[in-house]
Amino acid sequence: MILVVCGPTGIGKTKLSVELAKIYNGEIINADSMQIYKGLDIGTAKVTKEEMQHIPHHLLDIKEVEEDYSVFDYQIDARNKIEEIKKKGKVPIFVGGTGYYLKAVFYDYDFIEEKEKASPFTNLTNEELLENIEKYECCIPIDPTNHKRLARLLEKLSSGWKPTNQEYKLLYDDVYFIGLTTKREILYERLDKRFDEMIVPLIDEVKPYMEKNIRSKALLTGIGYKEFYSFFENKKTLVEVVEECKKNTRNYAKRQYTWFQNQMDVEWFSVDFENFSNTVNEVVTFIEEKQG
């Protein structure tokens, strides 16, 4: 059995994954593209040592912020971790909201390197590129931090190219996709509150990179990091940056919902924030029924 806990940011995926790991003797595999990097803890809401509750976690803090790490790299690493954990007689439990990572792992998607070519859409931000790409309902797993690939894909789509109607085959017959959800207004309120609480520590986290003039792909594409560069450069006020971060986070959550609803066969559970054990029990009941 393999469990995948997915859904939008700030919904409680980390908490559920740890509870499931305790119940099913599992080990957790990170499926958040930003939590791959060392030092990016506050802005990514990375699981803490206390939250781990001694459950082994994998593919966290495996790269420096200056290093590149692609969805293709993740596909290889994550599949290896599945086999490694299963050989120990334990249950692999994926947790994260990076849908293109998860699709690359569980479906028979092969990555083909394309020759780089200048695109007329290079002036758009990653968010703008993604918003335009989504209008075409494109189902290709693609790294949303890879600006060149996004621009190239949008160029192809806008010129009339359509991806094949190929249905990617699920490679594992014992995987259960568990999605967490709540009312949109409740999620947005939680996200805004969470960001208010992380402002001061997040500034402390970003400042050293700014002082060293580190402008890696991870820092310049990650929500909660890229926005603060404008603050340190005195181009925007703190209030403006905070509002921008909140807006980008809400938009990201919306895109996550769209991805998981359209790309994978997810069983959705409404989170009981007042009594989280109710949510855990619902998920466990679902798993037990699926296992017969």
C-alpha cells in the first residue's frame, strides 16, 4: 500500500500524514518542491522535528538553495524511496501539494528534453504563464518554477498545438490519493492568519540570502521569498509585500485545487479543524474499506 496525502497549502496535510504513519507503520516522503531545499523552513511551512513525532521523513532538505532540482530528479528519487521503504515492510506515505511531482512519480510519464528556444512569452511571470496555460486545460506535468519551459509550453499551446489525448497509466495498483479540503473562505482566512504569524521569522530567514545576493531559482520562484526581495531593495513597503504574498498564496491554493481535481483520482475529505481526529478517522475508514 502507498498513501498520498494531497491538497492545497495550509489544509493540514502534514498533521494527517504523521497520524497515518503512526497507524500504518509508515515513513513519509516529501512532495513539496520547495521543501526539498535546506534553509527554506518558515516560508514553506516545513514540518518541524516536534511535528515529525519520530516518524522518518524523506526528501526533505536534500539540496542547497543554489542547486537546481527538477521534477525528473524527483521522479527518480521518489520511486527509489518507495522501493526502499517497502523493503523494510513499511508503508510509503507521500505528503505535499506539488501535483506535478506526484503525477510524475505515479504515472508513466517520460520526460523528453527539448532544445531551448526563445519564446515571445518570456516577459511574463511564472504565475501569469501558469494562469494562461491552465486555460488550455493542459495535463502535462511541468515544473511551475521553470520559466523557460512554461514560456515554451504556452507558445506551443497558443499556436494551436495540443497535447495527445493519451491517458497516462497509473503505475501502482495499491496507491490511494487522499485529498483534504474545506470551504474556500475558511482556507483563505487560515492562510492569511498563518502568514501574519510568520512575517517576522520569514524576514529573518530571507535576509541572509539577500545580503549575500543569492538569487537562485528556488528563491526567485518560491512564494514568500521572491516577494521580499522588493522589500529589502526598498522598492515596496512591508505592507505591500505581505499583501502580495497573501494574494499569491491564495492563487497557488486555487491552482492546487484545480490540478488535483482534474489530474488524479482523489478521494476528498472535508477537514474538521475543531476536532482533527474526526478527519483522521474518516480517512482510516476509507482506507480500511478499500483494503477490504
